[in-house]
Amino acid sequence: MLFMAIFNFDPEKREVLVKRRLEGNRSPEGIKIVGEWIDFAGGRVFRVFETSETAHLAVAAYAWSDLGYAEVIPIIKTKDALRILKMLGD
């Protein structure tokens, strides 16, 4: 399943966040990163990833919890959602 994580970090911790990311701090096994974007001015990182085990979400969020907090949102492609809604309406 696809998820979007919006990670909010304290701008004062930006250097620590960048250093940790450059050191190769990766997502735990079981999570495939689809894309990642950063908003330095706003103190946010946006990441789309795929996993089949929700336990991996907790592990991934915990690894960065000393620098900020993450909001994790399940996402579905619009065409897939419309197909499901159509099936429910039939």
C-alpha cells in the first residue's frame, strides 16, 4: 500500500537532519521509497513510500522522532479509488 509521510522538523535541527540523511540513514527493511522532497524553509520533508506491513511505519517514524514528528497518510491513485467507488455504487 502507498503512504505519504509529512515530516515536520524544527528548523534549528536542520543541520542534524541533513547530516543524518547524508550519512545514509535509510528506511527500515520492508519500505520502498517512491519519492522524497524537502522544504527547508518550511521545515518539512515529504516522502511517498510503499509497504505491506504497517509495523514498518512505526519503526520508520521512530528513527526520526528525536528531530520532529511525522504525519502518515494512506494514499490511493484516483483512478483506483474511482473504480472502487463505481463498484460500490453498482
